[in-house]
Amino acid sequence: QVHVVESGGGLVQPGGSLRLSCVVSGIDFSAYTMGWYRQAPGKVREFVATARRSGEIMYHSSVKGRFTILRDNDKNTVYLQMNSLNIEVTTDYYCAPGIVHWGQGTQVTVSS
């Protein structure tokens, strides 16, 4: 059985930082593209960042330079370091190995 568990969300002031973590079990972690996605109420879920098994990394243009995705294959964990946060990034964030398995999400709220 596959388990995808996100954590690290919370309330942060504008300009602050958060680090999201996603621990995955039940699959060959190293074989999957690891991705972070987000979905605001009433909107389509969108891609935030992905880290391929090859090492190739991609970011949504709105987070490039502020967010960093990092995968640790030894720990079956993928991280999303989020810096210089603004109100617009407030939403739920999801981890999705291979865009096949999804976690329950972790909520990020940026507010003063």
C-alpha cells in the first residue's frame, strides 16, 4: 500500500519561509518523478515543482527563484523549501509521486 504524507504547512507572515516535507512509502521512490502541486478553492490543481529521477528539476514560473525542491532518495522524502512567501501562495499543497499517488495535502497560509 502506498502512503504519501505531507507536513510542514502552517501560518507564516509575508516574506517568511516554510519547508514542506513529503514522506513516501510503498513504492520505489527513486524510480518516480517527485512533484509538488497546489490547489486553491475553486481552481484547478496546478504544478509547482518537480524533480525527476534524472535530476532534472522544473518550477512553475511564479515560484522560480523562491522555491526549491529537493529529493532525498535515501529517506524516501521530497522537500519544498519556500522562501519570500507572499499572500498569493496561500493554498493547499500536495505531493504526488508520478502524479499517480497523492497525499492529503498540507495547508500553507501567508498572512500578516
